[in-house]
Amino acid sequence: MKKVALVIAGLVVLILGSGLFADRSNPPVEHEVKWDSDYTKTQFMASCADCHSHETKWPWYSYVGPSAFLVAHHVEEGREHFNISVANMNEAYESAEEVEEHKMPLEDYLTMHPEAVIPPDKFEEFVAGLKKTFPPEKEGHHEEHDEHEEH
Ligand code: HEC
């Protein structure tokens, strides 16, 4: 029985320890956003930046498996779609809409980060700020965005 307990303990250590190998990199910030207001910036940094910038604050559960891989995956995918730290911010123009429709920030992120919830009395101000900072796409210009590069 002792052996079984040791094997199980060993497995638990291995599984939790595997989290150390998740990719938690914060590459250099290569781009500054021209925010319409300090409030928009502050709220974005509190609610969105962990997944949409190179300034991710990695939480403790991003260091232990298997949650480490879940977090790393969300950040990787988030940065892929929209990243304020690089010149080509990609889908930035969808920001206001995503927030307005309560698709962003991601639900499970808010469970772990109550401080990232957008205060209801600030909600409209934040959406308006996102619209000004990351103007929504004009109709009929859809194709351009994927190939768009800043020079
Ligand atoms: C926990 C990580 C996380 C947080 C926090 C987060 N996002 Fe996202 N975001 C993602 C992921 C993953 C995707 C891509 C897949 C998807 O749409 O669910 C994404 C996609 C997007 C997109 C591209 C449109 C799309 O649906 O693909 C925009 C724009 C966006 N997020 C804006 C925001 C804004 C604005 C905030 C803050 C109010 C925010 N996100 C907070 C993870 C996050």
C-alpha cells in the first residue's frame, strides 16, 4: 500500500510540476496605443491586458499543471486575435462590440479576477472609449484587415 501511495504522490507532483513548462513569456512591448482617455487605458489594463498585450500578469495557477496550460492557451489565442503591444493590433476594431455584447472579458477569467469586472456605472463610458481608441471597421472594408500591416 505504501508503494501505491508513493506512486500516486509522484504522479500528482509530476502533473502539478508540468505547469512549469507552460509558455508564460511576455515579449517586448513594440507599440503604444493612443488612448482616448486615462480611464479607457486603466480599465483596459485591468480587464483585458492579461490576454491582449505583452504585459500579462501571470497568476499563481498559471504555474501549476494543468491550469497552467489552459491559461497559456487563452493568452496565446487572445494575443493572436488582438494584441495592443504590436503594431498590427489585428482585430482591435471589434473591441467595443465584444464588450457591448458581454463576450469579453471571458467569463471564466472574471470568476478568477473579480477586479477585472467592468463596473456597471462605467460600462457605457468604457464602450465609448473603446470605440474612440479602436474605431470599429467601416462597412465594406472587411477584406483589407487580414493582410493589413503598419509600415
Ligand atoms: C482570459 C483572457 C481574455 C481576456 C481577459 C479578454 N480576452 Fe478578448 N479574447 C480572448 C480570446 C481567447 C480570444 C479569441 C477567441 C474568442 O473569440 O473567444 C479573444 C478575442 C478578442 C477579440 C477579437 C474578436 C474575436 O472574437 O475573435 C477582441 C476584439 C477582444 N478579445 C477584446 C477584448 C477586450 C476589449 C477585453 C477586455 C474588456 C478582452 N478581450 C478580455 C481572451 C481574453
